[in-house]
Amino acid sequence: MTHIHIAKNHLGPALQCLPTLARNEDPVWPKLAAKKGREPAYGASSAACCWTEDSCSFIRDIIQNSKEVLSLLQGKNPAFKPVLAIIQAGDDNLMQEVNQNLAEEAGLNITHICLPADSSEDEIIDEILKINEDTRIHGLALQISETSFSNKILNALKPEKDVDGVTDVNLGKLVRGDAHECFVSPVARAVIELLEKSGVNLDGKKILVIGAHGSLEATLQCLFQRKGSMTMSSQWKTPQLQSKLHEADIVILGSPKPEEIPLSWIQPGTTVLNCSHDFLSGKLGCSSPGVHGTGPIAEDVSLLAAALRIQNMVSSRRRWFREQQYRRWRLHCLKLQPLSPVPSDIEISRAQTPKAVDILAKEIGLLADEIEIYGKSKAKVRLSLLERLKDQADGKYVLVAGITPTPLGEGKSTVTIGLVQALTAHLNVNSFACLRQPSQGPTFGVKGGAAGGGYAQVIPMEEFNLHLTGDIHAITAANNLLAAAIDTRILHENTQTDKALYNRLVASVNGVREFSKIQLARLKKLGINKTDPSALTEEEMRKFARLDIDPSTITWQRVMDTNDRFLRKITIGQGNTEKGFSRQAQFDIAVASEVMAVLALTDSLTDMKERLGRMVVASDRNGQPVTTGDLGVTGALTVLMKDAIKPNLMQTLEGTPVFVHAGPFANIAHGNSSVLADKIALKLVGEEGYVVTEAGFGADIGMEKFFNIKCRASGLVPSVVVLVATVRALKMHGGGPSVTAGVPLKKEYTEENLQLVADGCCNLEKQIQIAQLFGVPVVVALNVFRTDTRAEIDLVCELAKRAGAFNAVPCYHWSIGGKGSVDLAQAVREAASKKSRFQFLYDVQLPIVEKIRTIAQAVYGAEDIELSPEAQSKIDRYTEQGFGNLPICMAKTHLSLSHQPDKKGVPKDFVLPISDVRASIGAGFIYPLVGTMSTMPGLPTRPCFYDIDLDTETEQVKGLF
């Protein structure tokens, strides 16, 4: 690579013309002109100088144009100011000044990173990598010795920051003819511009490039060939050099001429341009023989190249700014070749090759610095995208819910995936699916995964179901750090005096004693307005140091992402080192952690930190809540969760985008994927697009919580509810026989039975009515199975529309993919075009008891509620503590509208018992327990793990559904 230096002993001719440009008092020209008066190198006469007033005017025009473009961009975004970084190895203060002056003139910021001249390859690469990741820097150029260049250094640059066009990516685009999408070497461009500005017609000319290497040689050849020139390349020691010089009309010197090469080899009238690095740096000295052109052009291309580098920066930022704006997707969808009979989910998944996730990200409008790639097929998306697209109108918001679940399955996930495949791959409408991340517990237990199924699933499905990007592990780590902090604090408070405890909590480090930021927050909460640790009174020290947690009130449990029934009740503190301070505790499944609920409901990193700090873990002996912030662990939890907050990008079988993010336990939490995933997706799809997200369990639980909790937290307004049903599930609600796993279905489910279907539609009708309470139109998606008859399908659709559904559509996505849900997609689009009349079910300012009663009666159909003494006591405590205005998250069985799992259809004449009431203050809801509710599932007699194995040769997972 050739860098843009102006030789100190060669600056005179170039600068002699600069005063002419200073007539308009532009800042850059007087500064550079002050350097004039130095003698030209190698005896070049002023007559040979190309820096006429016209040439300098051309450079000035480049800078002025760049300034105007930047001014335009800044008018649209006042905070926008691009920064160019130059890594320089060695001393070249004059070049620094040239770059600085030109940048200032154009309105750019510039920063020089100065390294010693003898810096190693690794030292230079270290600096490059730092700048690559610095989002404040938009362009990077290298000003190092020619001997330092290597492929390793050049390709360490991010192509999008490579304003000198030296990386393989930029060179490849240039050679391919995509010059508008890449950076082109400013030095090579300067050579072409100088020749053309001097009136040289390049068409048919013979060009000899001598001593150039790498990117400069390749770029010069490419540019000259496009001008119709015949280009030759040669090194100085080529035997045929003299004959080639005789043939050449134009000679470009890419490196210093060896002394043994006589000037006489260059024919009179030959135009010579010198763009060698050492020449431009002024390192040859006057004693070295030089070569100068006898034609109209002199050797120095440096000032023009410096200006063109500025132009590259501005063009890059203009392209960047354009990319910041929303644009319609250019999505390449994947083709399906459905088989019959339909293979297993994992066979279907493996038969489709997913797109590289960075390609998918680019197709949907994500920028390179907005994704963090995990492997080949998944990536995290940075939250900065929300700021970039903040002015972009949201798309339509669609919720997929279901009838009351049965062991036969309804297929909400497959409907969700089938719908977006239909919208995007078949109707050419931008759409995004937003799904929960499945827990490892059910995956290895009895339920299986949640990636959809058949020809409507997320791929690769094994990555979807196993670990993904580690979000659940981060939640487990954060949850258990907090659990450890609680018991450790109790131990230390029980075994230390007030003074000893205070001195350890506010220790002296290197002779300095001060409160940490989170400790200052606790002091403020206590009403202590002091910042000097030595200034507290004994009473203030005691209040600060002692949380005085009542162990019997601890609600925070340890978690793990495995079904383990024997951890439902444990005793901790059995070791001798715990000094007899033992207590009963338990493990929950990781997705039941309040940290997961916080992740699902937060809308920013700041908000997440605040929510984590508000989490109540116990009460003190005076009945006051003890929070994460009181324990001083908020910052540490945020650090553990800093990557988990970013949604995970994957794709469907047909190559349409999916966000997989968060998976709160649908019984005791709200059971919906994250607010952040939905918000980002709504911006990406654009005003005419659709975001389809899924609610856990039946509409009475998942949908109700989605509206009353998630929509309150997010401020998003739903457009349509897609209510999923199946003929055979409706038959069970109509009184069909029980189903046992592993036992063949009875004939009632495999043969036509219109009476059972009609009777079971009462549950479908009830769920439609629940959605109507919120003013949202309902489209019923009947997930069709092979055994369903046309009469049964028509009956369900007819009864659904009679019950108030906007439409009811049979779907075949499981067997043929998105094509089988085109009718559903069209029905959803029609329903979404209607004006939303969305409303919440209750006012959060109502008393806790009234909110519980409203849900029980309006949604479940209960006559009333019945509170246990413990539940009433908790309600009184939460109200007194100031938590009474939070929404309600009912913890109830998902298998029935009532609290009794075996009551199918639409149970009546029941009173809903509330056995206990708990609070997730950080997440922001109160959750009453209806009967007993297990937060740690157990393994069945024959768990799914019996079938799961790994082929050690191919590393393929076997037996995963």
C-alpha cells in the first residue's frame, strides 16, 4: 500500500500554487502555504510542476464538495460527525499537518495514533483491532513503512473502515466492477485524475507500472484497463525493463528507482508519476538520483491523494447514513421440497442449508456493527439499532395464542413460523417471528423443543433447542450469585459486630476509604446524605451495614436449567463452616427466575439495571423489603446479563428472520418472548410489515398476560390475535377420551366425529370472547392434521365465525411450509387493516384483590375468588410496601380455564382459590398462586434423553424430536 506523504524536500512546487487558493481565506491553504519556499527535489524545475492553479482548484473543489455533503448529512443528524483514524509508524509531522488541515477544512475529525518506526506487525495489528471495534471511528488509514506491509496487517482492517481500499474485500469488489460499493485507493485515483486533468487521453496508451506491489499495483491495473489503456507491470530488476520503458507512454513509479537504473532509459516525452512510499515520505534525500517527468506532469500525487482519501471518508459516511434509514428488504428466501410422508423435524431441519447469518442480517437491513455472530447460523443484535431507527414507523403487531392446551398439542409455534413464511416467502411482505427460547428442562424431559415443527420451524433446530447463545446460562449465573449474596450476608451479619461489619463493607484500599456507587445509592435510600465513610454516626453505620434479613421471608431461590424433582425442597448450610446457620430452601427451573422475567420485559440496558436493582428478595425483621440494590449486587448482575439482553437472530426453513429471546415460565411469569425483540423487529419490518409473536399456553393465560403485562410495559398496541386450534384438541374439550403418551390415539380422534367437535368448540368460543374483551380482532388458525375431515374443518371454521372471529382459516404449513398458510396470512393482513380498539382489562390502580377478581371472573368464568389467610396477609404487606399498583400475573394450571386440570371445555360454577401471593417487583407484577404450583418440573419415567445421542464422527445430534 502506498500512503499519502508529502516529501519535505519536495513540498515547494506543490505549495507554490496554494496562495492562489487562499483568496477566499479558506483555513487550510494559508497553513500549507506557510511551508513554501523549500527547494524542489532532484532538480525538478517549477515548469515541471503539475500544481497549477487549475490543479489546486480541483483539490479545493474536492474538499469543498466533501464539506457540503457532510453539512447536508449533519443537517439531518446534528450529532453526526465522522472520524478518520490514521495509524502512523514513525515521525512525519508534516503529513500529520496536511491530513489535519484537509480534514478540518472538510469538517471531519481526525485522530493520529503514533507508533514507533520499528513497531512490530503484532503491535500494528493490535491498534487496528482496537479501531475496528471503536464505533466512534468511521475510517482507518495506515501510514507505515512499505516494508511493514503484509496481508496479515492489511486484512486486519475492517473493509467498511478501509478508506485506502487495501483489503481483499475492497479490492475484490473493485475488480468485480462494484466500485460504488467499495473504497478505491486514493493514490491510484490521484494518478488517474492527474493524467486526465493534464489532458492525457488514456485510451490506447501503454502504461508501465514499475516496482508497485499489492493493492496499489492491482488498483492501478484495474483503473487503467477500464480507461482503455494497455497496462504492463514490472519490477526494477526485470531483464526487459529497458525495452518496456522504451515502449511506455506513461510510467508510474511504485517504489524508489535503484541507482543502477539510468534515467536515459526513459524516452523523451514520457509522462512519469512517482507515487512510491519512500519518495513521498522524503526519505531518499537530495543526493539520490531522481526521475522526473519530461511531460506536463510532475511526480507528486500526495496532496491530491490526501484530498481523495477525505472524499472516500465522506462517501463512506454518506453510504452509511443512507443505510441507517429504513429500506425494503432484499430477502433471498430458501426453497422447500416437502416430502410425503413428512419426515421427522430434525431430518427436515438438516435437509435445509440455512443462509449465513451475516447474509440474513444484511438482507433485513442490519448493519455490520449491529450484529455479533455466534457460529454460522445465529447472531446477537445490538440495541443501538433502536436508536438508529427511532423515527421509523412500527409494523403491525400480531399475537399467536391458542385454545386451552391438551396433550394432543395445538401447534402455536408451527402456526407462528408458518404465518411468517407465508407472509415473507410467498406474499413478499416483510415479517418477523419472535419466539421464546426453550428451556433445557423440557427438551430433555417430556415436552420436547419449541422450534415449531414439520415444514414450519426454526433452523438449525438443535441449536435453537440446545444452549443457543447462552442466555439461560447467564440468567442462572446471575440468579445464583444473588442467592449466594443473600445467605452470605445473613452469615456475616450474625457473626460480626456493627463496627467490624461496617469496616469490612467499606474497606480502605491503598489508604483510601470510600463508598462504592451502589453503596452511595443505599445511603440515599436510608436518608443519609454523607459521602465520607468516617463521617457516619454509630447508628448510621449500623443502619447501613445491617440488612437484618428475616430468613423466613426469603423468596429468592437458586435455579438450574434441568428438571430435577429432588431439588424442590432442600436444606442449605449443612457445612461446619456455616456455623449452624442452615435453612430450608429450594431450586426452581432457570426460566422461573425473576431475572428471566426482567429480561423479557426490559426495554434498555439502563432499564434492566434498574429492574434488577428493584428485585425484592426478602423482608427485614421490621417488614420492609430487602432488594438486590440493598445487597450491593446490582452492577454484578447487570454485567452477567449484558450480552443476554441482545436478541438472538435465526431463520425459518424458508430463510425468513426470527428473533429467539427470553423464555419466562408461563405459569408463574407472563410466558412471552422479550419486549426488546418485538420492538427491534417492528422497526426492521417497516410500517407495512408484520411482527408475529407467541403467547404461552392458552389465551386465558398467555394472551391475557401479554396484553395486561407485556403491552403495559412496552407501550405496543396489538393489531390481531391469531387463535390456534386443532380438530382433535377440540374433540378432547368436547368430552373425548383421555390420551396417554406412547399409546395409539383412540378412534374418536382419528375418525370423523362432528358431535365431539361441536361440543369442544365451546372452548374455542370462550377464548375468542376473551380476546374480544381487549378489543382485538381474532383470526382462528385451524392447524390441520391428516386425519381431519373436510366436514370437521368446515364446522370449526363456521362455529368460530359465529362466535365473533374475524375469520377462520385451515392451515397446512406443517406439511408443505409457508405455502400452506397463505390464506391465513391474507386473513391476518385484512384483519390488521382494521382500526385497533385495544384496551386493558383493568386499571392497575385498583386494589390487588379487585384485579385478581376481575381476571378470575371475566377471563376464567369463575363465580368469585377465595383468598387463603396467607394470601390475604401477603396482599396487605405488598400494598403497605407500595406495590399495590402493579399488574397481576396469575400462576394457574394451563390445562383448564379453571384451577382443576381435568376440567376441559368451559368449566362453570367454580370459585377460584388463591393459596398464596408473591411479587416480582423488578419484573413489575404481583403473581397470585392458584392452588399449588410447581416451579421445578420433574422427569418422567422415560424422558426424552433416552433418544438423544451424538454421532461422534459427524458430530450430529440424534434423536432430538
